[in-house]
Amino acid sequence: MALTLPLFLAMVLGHVVGAGGALLAPTRAGARGLTTLGAIVGGAAGLVLGFDTLIWGTPFRLEIPQLLAVAGGVSLHLDRLGAFFLLVVEVVAIPSALFGGAYSRVYEGTHSLRPLGVMLNLFLLALSLVPLADNVVTFLLLWELMSVASYFLVLTESDRRETRQAGLWYLAMAHGGLVLLMAAFLLLAASAPSTGFADLRTAAAALPAHTRNTVFVLVLLGFGSKAGLVPLHVWLPLAHPAAPSHVSALMSGVMIKMGVYGLLRVALDLLGGGPPWWGGTILAAGVVSALLGVLYALMEQDLKRLLAYSSVENMGIIFLGIGAGLLFQSYGLTALALLGLVAGLYHVLNHACFKGLLFLGSGAVLHATHTRNMEELGGLIKGMPRTAFCFLVGAAAISGLPPLNGFVSEWLVFQALLGGPQLPRPELGLIMAFAVAMLALTSGLAAACFVKAFGITFLAMPRSVHAAGAHEVPLAMQLGMGALAVACGALGVGCTLVVPSLGAVVAGLGGLPAGLMTGMPGLTLEMPGTVGVIAPAALAAGLLLVPVAVLVAFRLGGVDRRLRVGDTWGCGRIGQTPRMEYTATAFAEPLRRVFAELYRPTEDLSIDFHPESKYFVQSIAYRSEVHPWFERLLYAPIVSFLRRMAFRVRWLQAGSLHLYLLYMILALVVLLLVSRWTS
Amino acid sequence: MAATFSQLSVLGSSLTLLFVFVLLGRRGVPAYVNAFAWQSIVLAGVTTVVAYYGRRPDLYWVAGLLVVVKGVAIPRLLQRMERRFHAERELEPYVNTATSLVIAGLLVLLAYAISRPLVALSRLPTRAGMPLAMGLILVSLFVLVSRKKAITQVIGFLMLENGLALLAVLGTYGVPLIVELGVFLDALLGFLVMQIFVYQIHETFESIDVERLSRLRH
Amino acid sequence: MGIFGFLLGPPLLAASLALVTVPYRRAIGWVNAALSLISLAAAGALGAQVLAGKVVVAGWQDLLRADALSALLAACVSVVTVLAAWLGPGLGPHDEPRRTRRFQIFINLFAFTMLFAVTTNNVGLMWVAIEATTITSAMLIALDVTKASVEASWKYVLLGSVGIALAFAGTVLAYFDFVGLADPQGAVLNWTVLRAAAPALHPEVVELAFVFILVGYGTKAGLAPMHTWLPDAHAEAPAPLSAMMSGVLLAVALYAIVRWKAVVSAAVGPTFPNRLLVILGLLSLTIAAFSLVMQRNYKRMLAYSSIEHMGLMCVGLALGPAGTMAAMLHLMNHTLAKATMFFLAGRVLYRYQTADIARVSGLLQAMPGTGWLFLAGALALVGLPPFGLFISEFALLRAGFAIGRPWLMGIVLALLTVACVGFVAHANRMLYGTPPAGVASGEEASWRLVPLALCMGVLVVLGLIVPPPVASLLVQIAEIVGP
Amino acid sequence: MRHVVAAGQTSLALLLAPGLAGLIRWMKARLQNRRGAPFWQPYLELRKLFGKEVVVSSNASWLFRAAPFVIFASTVATTALVPVLAVPLAFDTMGDLVVLVYLLLLGTFFLALAGLDPGSAFGGMGASREVTVAALAEPTVALAVFALALSAGSTNLGQIVAATLADPASAVSPGHLLAFAALFIVTLAETGRLPVDNPATHLELTMIHEAMILEYSGRYLALIEWAAAVKLLIFFALLGNLFVPWGVARTLTPDALLMALGTFLLKLLLLAATIAVFETRVAKLRLFRVPELLSVSFVLALLAVSSSFLLR
């Protein structure tokens, strides 16, 4: 269609106008409005563009060789893989922008409002353009623009110290990642005539194995740090909670997915797949991330940090699918490879929806109560029923409960892993079996985690004054959440309509064939390679039908319909207070004990006795913290190395002129010797 | 004639090198100033020799300038400075006299080593002096490193410049006159600037001990 | 000759005007500011002529000569000179006259020496000019006599002079070999002549000469381990001087190295000079990157960042023609970014009365214009898009990978990351948070931010498009420098 | 016809479930030398509960009232997927073993939320323990699924049964036996039997399931109790029919169906007796010893998968 260029321009212009409006609008409310409008218009155009290419395969290509001429020019190209990720971006971007329009009102009195608007639009622009990049410099530029814009977004509430700290960690990790990617791409491009992806694809085939392996390791680390793979995830639980909530939704829902995009683009598309250990490594990284992510999420009392760790978990699940796909691809099991990749991709889309939803929900909670600490929340379901319902949908979806979308993609990942026995080597099959078990454990723990997140935050009695006074958020915020909640349901029930087109996304990459769907179209989900069949729509119908039937039966059977409201039973004690409720910490206590070896919790119990008698306790203070010790094992050495080096070089500049003169002479002598010695 | 030329140039070069050893062997700044003045005059002599035997009349101008600027004017200014600061003795250098002399000797050997290709390539009668010029450069550098008083460092630097001039005269019969003039201008201005700073150091630190200038670090 | 007159004349005239006008008057400042623009225009015209394929030559024995390399450097020097003339002391009503007069004299002489250094064909006179830069700029570091500024100037003068003396030794050694070939009477120290004769020179001697030249000019270029004067001098100098030194003085010294590298490459092949450049470049990068990590003073931080970038350019020069182009583009970008940053740092220093990073906070709130520009500059200096340094670093790295030196580039990338994190950490601390008590809010003399914002704008433009004239200038430079 | 049988299977499961619970209770009582209530006692209890007024905590929200329906619906939905009497199943393509696991998780999820909703400390405690046990049981279940899928080539239950029936020898393979043992332990954990949970006690420190439903009364409690009983029956059906599929009808003739019903009842009786004996012989484990038990089941399941691989 000839519409692609106007759509593309509308997408870019929308964000540009949004950014410009945020900067130049005469009033602050106007800035907020233009920010939102630009973001939504740009997002909508991007959505249509993505659909167009994904469904009908309309190619879009744009070359601007004048821009960035020295580095190869700007080159944009949208294929199905890119279009899918563009869609993922926009599906979350539009509701988040809508939500953010109302949410960012709290920043109207501060210096941050206009930068927030500018950077939000730039961030969205970069996000939606990254999947279009078709040469190295365009990709890296947009990639870094994405990181930098989000760095500023993280710093929106920069008056807090921990926010600044988080921003720094984030930028350091992001930049480190970029550097690895730069190395990888340039290594790939070393022998190519240009840095265009088409040329890289051709050149990659001729590269020696060790170079290909190096490139793979570099991109795995580089994209892994963006995707939040353990142990490169440290920035994620710091930065995501620090950002404004609609930005967190975008970062957690969308930005980290770009790591998946990049890995697929390079490892599968440009390199065309590799030896089995590539897939195996990704698979292992997926298992570790999924499990550790959810285990740390469980221990969190901060709602947004919990969600951030849960993103680590879900990225792990995605990488399980992708890793399995690459592993199968390396053995030529194309149907299974396709299945694994489709599973990963579907989880990308699904996680974008429910994690976006949950972050928006946490934003609504924060908006209403001004706290993210779950120990101070509770009972919000009464004050903000709609938010609670949306959050519940998100929580159920992320826990993989049928018939919502998270269930479908986890099922697909299971199905892919169940293909393990078809691998020619039994030990690989066993690894797959182990991955299946760990995935199951992960989803069980995720359910536990979200029972905690929803139950402690929204149910029972409010644990603080803030929570007690909570009220429903403005309509725009509700709409933002509602849209994503609907998407969670629709992607679950309607998966049979969506999943087939995902096959086309990866078809052709790395020599994979187009995926053919089997089973009853539109009703059951079955693909070549799956050993099971499901029909989520039918399941949903069944799950709806049973309660209706029960209610009818109640009516017909003359069941007693009286209902009395009374106090919660308190062992005979009258007057229940929130202090008697189970806390978030207590909720996770059994699992903390079970995994104590991993958590190595620090506990600190201090009891103040009554001065007269130690049988009377005046107060008890209990403090327990979980520090990710393995992170300390990995990052502390790096930081201390940097420090040591920094101290060493400080010694060079010791202030003595004589020493400085000596350096000069030494430099002269050493270089003279070098020149003597080498010639 | 070539032999005379060669012998004269080596003799002159040796003398200029010897004067730098005064800075290592003696403690009094007046002695340093004298050594520098004499070194400059000997250098002027070598330049004259090269001008005569090498048939480079413009080098007479250079020799004249050397005598006027480095042989007379700068030593006068140095003496004034030294009287002003009463900094007559260089106390406790970083390296003691004996070790300094040994190191200087080693540096001269090093100079021979690194200038071997020069001597081997050159057909000039003056080539035998070049390692000595190189030695002068290196030993002057050593003076700069090991001596603490600002004024000593200035003298060390001036001797370094003399070494460069010697190298230029012996190796190339002098660089083109226009360059030579520029070099002289720079040398003079550089010295004046250094003098200003020595005064300023004395003003602000109440000493011209360079060791005290170690507030700026890291 | 005419165009060189318009290029070199204005700073000389400006210096003389300031010299003869006692006491200083503001009108002189305005005249000098206007004169700096003439010089800039001449640099532009020079560039245009060079682009038209002409090598501009003038003077007795071809004393002055401008090819693409000279034109690029001349443009850089005159841009920063314009900034210094308009933003430095001299135009304001409250500038102290004695101090301002001294500033006007020496800053213009400094600019003249640099412009002369990059436009003379005679490598001897190039040496003379670069030596003169030390003298003229040293007079300005201690514009306010304090212990720190005197110490910094003494170290600068001594290290600079000794270093440059070594460069002279190198020049003489190269000339020695050349004289041995040709008739001594006709020999002038012209670069063009040396370059033409280079293939016949003796490798041993040329290598020896290059070591001296590299250490000598490397001292002025701030290459480690001869860089030690640089943080002191940059931190103590007044802002316009720091901007000139960091922005262009280092570049001019590097220019001298590049000129000699062209000769040496032609004489002994590119391997030898490239190896030395990589050694010094990596050492500079390493020391600068790690020094940034624990830095406490933001002016010193900027100074170390200059060392880092000079090191990077050195490595780039060793990476063949593509690397040379990238390094030269980087030089240009760095000039703009660093000069801007030093002017901004000057504003910060004036407001906060401290160069201590720990005592500066909430810059974005206290001085929004300065703060946001500082932020942009910081991002530019660590090589983030959309600023020019990103593109030049990218091109440089690509050149390195393309000629098959992935390990070297890997180390460079790692060091750049360390530098980036260190730099951003400090900038972050300064920019965010709340300003300390007693620091007023709001910008003063905001018009002074306009040229700086313009510089950042140009930097963004350079990051997005390298204009075709600049690109073809770079191509010409790569041809001049050779492999 | 197939759909009628399917509906019949579901109804049968719903009808039999309370009786099964009662039977185990009766058997235990007999083993403990008590007379015990008759096995139909649970039916009477359900009827009584349906006739009673509901008391809801003032802290509770709509979720508290919706949860019993979700729990009941999810449990009923599983009965459509499990082969009780005959294969192939009518709703076999609706979901597989994985779906079954997730449907049960859906029930657990809402039960735990409902436990938290009234704000009582017991509810929170029960919910916390329930999700812990459920999560830790998941890997075993998944591996058992893997082992079954490995030999049957499908995760859909009807097809697994059909495959085992076609190749009876596979039923006694070491993989199958180990997987059976693993799943048996999981059954104890998931259905709240000893030694993980004691269905007969309301001693606050040891409760899991009962703690969560402490605030429920009337028809809501009835739905939850019923769902719990159905869950137990589902697990028995899985243990009985997936691993020992003999007797499951492959044709829908009345004879075959009667035969199937008979064998199914027999299997239930045997499993109920096993549980009853087991529950009389073991003491309840401390909560923090439960993971050890579950890790035993995990190892068994892992061995099951490995042996299936090696003996393939």
C-alpha cells in the first residue's frame, strides 16, 4: 500500500509535535495535553503501520543517505519481525500515553513536567523506530536514543537520592550494553562492504566460526543487559520503580523487549542461527532469569520493585522459548524451532500487555495513596474498584491463569520444551525436561507472588491512612488500564487468531519455513510440533457457563439467599485492627525459609523490655532484608577493580613536578627502546 | 682541514657537555650561572667554527646572538634573581652528587647508543660531536628532574636549549636562519616568562623550592 | 597572501590595540571581538578555497601554506577565539582593567601563535609557534595570582618548554637526515619539501626523530604520561583560556604530530608511527578514563576528558585513512564540545564559587539554561547521540574493526565506557538535586548562553549530518596524512 | 452421544466426589477404632450448608463472594478434561494436562485471595502456605506431564490413556511407576491430605486449607467444600486412569461403560483405602519439612523422565 510513507511520517511527526508541544506550549496543562496527544497520534499511526506490514506484508523502506553520511546513512526497513515489535510498542504506548496524560498532572508544579513530555515522546519515537533500523549506525543511534531518553524519564523525580542512583546504574548498564553491541556489530561489519543489514547477512555467512561465536556472545550480553537477563538485570529493579508509572509500563512492558528483538535480529536473522550451544545458553539464561526473577519478586515489599523483578522472570520465560527455538533450529527441527520462537514472541506481546497494565495499576495506586510500600496499603478494592479489577486481570494473566493471555503463551513455551525428546542427544532432552520443571516452578511462584501483590495491596483492611483515603483515579487513567485489561483477555481467548500470524513473523529468518497451522481454525490452538491441543475460547466459555449454571441452580433449588455482614472472626477478640493482618513480609515468609540458602536473609530482632520486668515487652522491632548476594559477588569485584584502578592512577598525578619530568624522560626512553627493539 | 674542523667541534662539544656536570657536582647557584654563561660562550665558539669551516656565513650571526643573549644577558638576569632570593645553595637534591654523576655518565652512554645511527649515516666532519650534544640534552633533563630550586631548573632548561642548539649546529650546520631567529626569540621570551614565574613563586610561596608546589593533585 | 593577512592579522592587531591602550577601555574589547569575526571569516574563506581544490600558498619560500588539514584547524582555532573574545573578559562593564588588558593581549597573541602554527609550511617555524603558545598561554593561567594558579603555570611552563624542546630535537634530527640528502644551501625546513623527500630518508634516523617529536608535541597535546600539566593548568586557568587550551591548543599540538606522521609514514611505512600512536593513545585513554572515576573537581574532570579524547584521536590516527578521517572529525567535534563545556564550567564556578563537584548540586534548578547545556555537553563528551562525537567515535571504531584490530577496539570501547560512567556520574551529581543554600537561582547575562547553545546546535547538526564540505575536507586530510 | 457421555462423566464426578471424601473419613475412623460417620455424611453436610444463611466479613469485598464460583467453575472444568469412564473424550481438544494444572492453579489463586480478603490473620496464613505448597508441587507435576507426554506423544489426557491402552506394557515401565509415585505425593500436597495438611483439624498453627476458608459459610462454603472434594476425585482419576488405564471404555457401548464404571469405582476404593491407611500411619509434617517431601517427589519425577529417556 502506498499509505506506508504517510503513516510513517504521521508516526514521526506525532511524536515530534508531542515533544515540541511539551517544550513550547504556553501553559503547563497545554504542555501535558500536547504531550499526550502527540504520543497517541504517533502511536496510532505506528499501530496501523505495524498492522499493515504484519498482516499484509507491505514492505516499508526509507533511505536517507544524507543523514549520518560518514557512518553509512540512515536506513529504515520494516519487515514482519520489525512490524511485530512495532505493534508491541504501540499496543502499550497508546494506553500508557493516555494514562500518563492524567498521571503527569502531579508534576505540574515541578521542573520535570516539560522534560517529561519531551523525553516521553522521544522515547516513544526511538522505541518505535528501533525495529525499523536497517543498518548499524541507525540501529545504534536509535538504541542509544532510547536509552538516553529513558534515562531522563527515570530521572523525572530527581529530587530523590535513590532515583539519581538508579538513573546512574541504568545509564551505566545501558551504555555498557551499547558498547558490547557496537563491538558485535562492527565485528560483523568488519568484512562487509557496508553496514547495511542486508550486507551483514551476506557477510556473516562467510565469517569464521569463532568470529560468529564472539558476535553471538557480545549480542547476548548486550541485548541481555537491556532485556534484564540475570545477572545483567541489576538496573531493572532500580530504574523501573524510580520512573513515573506510565514510563515504567513502557520500560518494563516494551523497552526490555527490544533486547529480544535485537537478539532475534542478530542471532537468527543476520547470523542465521548457530551451533546448539547458542540456543542452550539462551535457554539456560532464561531458566536462571525466570527463577531468580520471581524469587526476588516474592521478597519485595515495594509494589513497583516487585513488578520489575517479575519482568526479569517473564523475560526469562521469553528467552526459554527463544532459546528452545534456536536449539531446535540448530538441529534442523524447523517445526519445533518455529514453535519455540512463536511461543517466545507471543509471550513478548502478552507480557507487554499485562506488565504494562500492572505498572499502570501500580501507578494508579501510587497516585491515590502516594506510597508503593505494600505494607502500608490494603483494602483499595473498595475505594478504587475499577483499578482493582484491572489489576486483578493483570495479576491473573501474569500468573498464567486460563483463559487469559499469559496462560496461552506459557502453554506454548511448555509445548516447545516438550519437544525436547526429539533432539538427537538425550542429555539435551533432559535439560529441556529440567527447563519444563523450572518453568512450572516459576509459574507456581509467580502465582504466589501475585496473590501477594494483589491480596496485600487491594484486599482486607487498609494498613495506613493513605490507603484508607484512597479514591478512584481519573477516567483517562482508568481507560488506559481498561484497554490493556481487555487486550489481556482478548489475546487469551482470541489467541487462535493471533498466533498463526506470528509464524509468519519468524518465517524466513535463519532458514525457517512458513508456519502452517493445523487444528480447527479459530477454535483450537495447535501447531506443527505441539503435542497438545487447547481451545481457550471454549475454556473461557466453560468457565463462564459453570457459575451461571450454579446461580440458576441456586434459584431453582431454592437455596437460602440470605446474607449477613459481620465481623471477621478474631478468636473471640472483638475489634479487629489492621495490625492483626498478615503482612507482605509474613506472606512470603514460608518461601523465604524454603529458599534461605539462596536469599541469605539478614535478620535483626530487637526487643525492648519493660524496665520493671522482662516479662513485659514494650516494643519489638523486626527487620529482615534480602540482599541479592550473587550480584555482590559479580558486581562488587568490578566496582572495586574500578576503584582500585582509579586510586592507582590518582597516584600518578601526585603533584611533584620532578615526578612529572621523570615521566616524560621515561616515556622518551621507553619509546626509544621500543623503536630500537622493533626495527 | 676536515680533521681540524672535526677535532675542534668535538672539543667544543665536550666542553659544553662538561659544563652541565658543574650543576651536578657543585651546590652553589652562582657557580651554575657561571657554568651556563661559559657553556653558552663555548657553544658560540663551536658555532663560529662550523660557520667558518662549513662555509655558512649566517651562523656568525647566530654565534653573535648566542654570546649576547645567553652568554651575557641571561646570566646577568640570573645573577640578579639569585641575589634577590639568597638562594645560593641547592640543598639536598633528590639524588646525591655521587649517584648523580654516575647516572649522568650512564646517560651519556645512552646518548651514544641512541645516536649511533646518526653517526653512522653522517658524512659531516662534525658527526663525532653529536652524541655529546645528545648527552647534554639527556643530562640537562636529569638536572631538571633531580634539582629542587626553581632557579636551578631554569638553568637546567637553558642548558637543555644549548644542547639542542649544539645538536642543530653539529648535525645540520644550523637550521635555517629564520627558524633560528624564532628559536632565539622563543628562548628569550621563555626565559623571561620563567623569570616572572620564579618571582611569583617566591611571592606566593615565600620560597623557590619547587617541592612546595605540590598542592594540585589527582 | 591576502587571505592569510585576514586570518593572522586580526589577532595580532587586537593584541597590539590592547597593548597600546592604557588603561584598558571597553571599546577595545568590542573592536577585538569584531576582529575575531574577521579572522573566522578568513578561515571560512580559506576552507572554501581549499575545497575548490586549491592549496593556498604565500610568502617568501612558501612560508605560509594551507591545505585541508590547515583549513580545518584554522577554522577550529578561530571559532574558539571568537567564543573567547565574545564571552571572555573585555566587554563587561565590571571587568577589572589591568587584568582585562592582560587578557586581551595574551589571548590574542595565543590565538595568533596557534593560527600561525597551523598555517605555516615551515616545520621549524611551526615549532617556534607552538613553543610560543606555551609562553602566551602561561601568562594567562595566573591571571589571578594565587598559590594554585602560580603552581599550575610553573608546571605548565616547565613541562611544556621541556617537552617542546624535545620536539625541536626531533625536528633537528629529521632535518639532519634531510640535509644529508640534499644540498644544504637550498634546504629550507618546509613540510612539502620534507614530505616529498621522505621516501629517501633513512628509517633509523626518522624513527629516532619521530620518537622525540611524539614525546615533544605529545606533551603539548596532553598525551599520557606527559599529560601531567594539563589537569592543573586547565583547572586553574580562567574559563576562556581553558576553552582555548582544551579545545584547540591540544588539537594544534596534535596537528604537528599529524604533519610529522605523514612524513614518517612516507619514510618508514605506517607501521612504526602507528604503533607509537597506539601506545600513547591507549595509555592516555586508560589514565584519563580511570582518573575521571574518582574526580572531585569538575574543571579537572573536563581536563581529563580532554586527555581521553586526545588519546582516542591518537588511536584513530593509527587506523588508516578511515581512522584518520574519523579522528579529524572527532577533533572538530571535541573542539566545539569541550570549549562550550569550559565556558559553562566558568559560569558554574562563578555562581557556586567552588570547583568541587560535591558542593555543586541542583544545577538544573539554579541555572536552567547553563544546566541543560551542561547536560547536553556532558552527553556529547561521553559520546552519546545525537551529538557529533557519537558519529566520529563510531566511524573511528568502524575503521579499527575494518582493518582487523578488534582487540584494540575492544580495549578502547571498554575504556570509553569507564570514562562515560565516571563522567556521567559526576555530571549527574552536579545537575540534579537541590541547589545548596546561598546559591541564587536564575540565569545572569543569558545572552552569553546564545553562542554556547549555538555550538551545541552545530554539534547536533554534525551528529546528524556531516555537511558535504566538511566531508570532502576530511577526505582530503586523509589523503594528506596517508596510510 | 460422545457429548452425552462427557456430560455424564462430569456429573458422575460431581456426584461421587463428596462420597469419596466421606469414604476416606469413614475408613480412617474404622482404622482408628472409631465408628465414624457414614460415607454419605458429606452429602448431608452440603445440603445443610446450602440451606444456611451466609455471614460475610465486613472487611471482605466482592472478590470474597465471587471466589467460590471461580473455584467451583475451574474445578468443574477440569472434570471435562479427565477421562473418567471413556476415551476418546469429547472435550479432549479443549485442553490438555497443562491446562488442567493451570485450571487447578486458577482455583488455588482465587482461594488464596479469598483467604486474604477478610483480613484475618488465619486467612493470610492459610493463603501464604497454600501458595507455597502449590508452587513447590508444580515442578513435580510438570515432570510427570513430561514423562507421560514422552511415552504417549501427547499431553491431551484422552490420547495419553488411549496410547497406554494400545501399549499396555508401557504402564509398568519404570518411568511410569516413578511418575506415579511422584504424582501420588503431589496428590497428598495438592488436596490437603496428611502429612502436608490435616483435613480434620482446625488447630490454627497447622491449618492450610481450612485456614483459608475459615470465614466462609453457607452456600459459599458448600461450593468450596464440594470443589475440594471434586479436586480429590480428579487426582484419583488421574492416578487411576492415566497410569492404570485398564477398564476405561474405548467404545461407547453400555457394557463397556458399565465395566468402566465398575473399574473406576474399584480404583477409587483402592486409592481411598491407601490414603486412609497412609493417613493413619503418618503424622503431620512440620510446615517447613514439606518442601523436603516435595523435593523427594521432584527427584522421583526426574528419575521417571530420565528412565523414560534412557529406555526409549
